Amino acid sequence: MSDINQSFAKILKLLRTSKGLTQEELAELSGIDYKYLQKLESQNTSSPTLSTLEKLSIGLKISITDLVSQIDINSD
């Protein structure tokens, strides 16, 4: 899996847990499939689409800019 996907998975889980949300709750708030959210957090899927990023940012109650700006594109 790419470094960006690994970084995104870590950030997504960190943001979700910092908001006190379970995967099920975030999936419902975001309008995405729970199994897909599991795959995103475990790096078992390709990069999320812009539409998915938008839905996740709505579920997390943050801007899409705040969501993607935390991704470390240089992570090892």
C-alpha cells in the first residue's frame, strides 16, 4: 500500500477516535458503508475518492481541507 494510504489510514483512525466515534458511528454519519470504512482504516483498499473524503469530513465535522492537510505524503 502506498505511503499516502498508510498516512491517511492513521489520520482517519486518529480523527475518528479523537471524536469518540466508533467505525459504525462514523460510517453512519458519513453515509458510507461500514465495511468500506474498515478497509480504509486497515489500508485494505485503494485511495478514497474525493466524494468519499467529502462524506468523511462531514461525518467528522471538519473541513475536507483539514482532513487532507494532515496526510503526510512523505511518510515512510
